[in-house]
Amino acid sequence: VFDTSFYTQMEPKNYIYAVPYEWYEKYQVRRYGFHGTSHRFVSNKVAELMGKPLEELKVITCHAGNGSSITAIKDGHAIDTSMGFTPLDGIMMGTRSGAIDPAIVPYIMDKEGMTPAEAESYLNKKCGFLGISGISSDSRDLEKAMNEGNERAKLAYDMKATMAILNEDGIINLRNARHPLIDKKKVVPTNIS
């Protein structure tokens, strides 16, 4: 099973980026989603444990590890996901930045003299928990360093907490769960390790 096949029934409003539509038509630039096999398995297991058909449930699944993602599932189908065109998008991971302001990339490329390939490699291999902590991409190493008083390890550990809201249209990832517009009853805290 191809890892993105779980996301083939997402609606265009959840997979089209706010860029020229021609990029989608010519180059297939869109949100694809990843970790589909994991999200499919977990959602089916949730339905089994609840004793209900998956088609009757709204579920948020979390693939937590060095690569991490969140998927909203409604009526048995993925309707939204935190990952995008590549696995780099979404929530912060072990060595991946997750979603960042796109203008950071050319800015740092200019400052550091990076090529596009070098910048992409950096965002995939030297960011996330590793980039913030300067220690490791492994949560166990971060916990140990944090308990020894390392502030950057604590910052990386604190940043890994992500909030997600499932609404009728999909997922909204949030940095600040104290925002006054958030309905606390619909917030699902997820601790990514």
C-alpha cells in the first residue's frame, strides 16, 4: 500500500494550497499526506475498541515518532492531515522542521549561501528536536538533558506538544491552546515523542 493512498478521498479544499492553481495542474503541487498505513491501522483499531463502525466515527489519529503527523478521519476516510506536499510539512519532528514561514527558506539560503538542495536537506535532517536542542532527535535524550537543567532540551521538549481541533472540515494545528476562540471541549492534546 502506497503511504499516501489513505488520503485520496480528501476534498480539494483540504489538499489545494493557496498558490496559483496552475501549480496544481502543471506540477501536482498539493497536500498528499503521509504515514497513511499507520493512520489507517490506528483508526480501525479505535473503531474496534469502541465497538462501532469507523464510518460512524470522527477520529484524530497521531503518528508519533521521529516522523510525526496528525490525521482527521470522518466517515471512515481521511479528510485532512498535518503533512503536505512532502513529509517535511506539519508538526515539528525529530529532525524535520515541520511547518515554517516559507520566507525563512530563501532568507537563510541567502545568509548561509545554501543551494535549494542543501536547504531542503537541512530542513529534513538538522531541524526539529535536534535543531532546537542541539543534542538529539530522540525524546529520551531530551528528557535526560532537560532533567539535568538543559534549557534548550526543555524548549524542544515543550515545543513538541501539539494541539489539534477536529471540525467538520478537518484539522487545525495550534501553537497556543489558550486562544480565546478555541472550544476547549473539542481540543485533543497530543504528546509527540
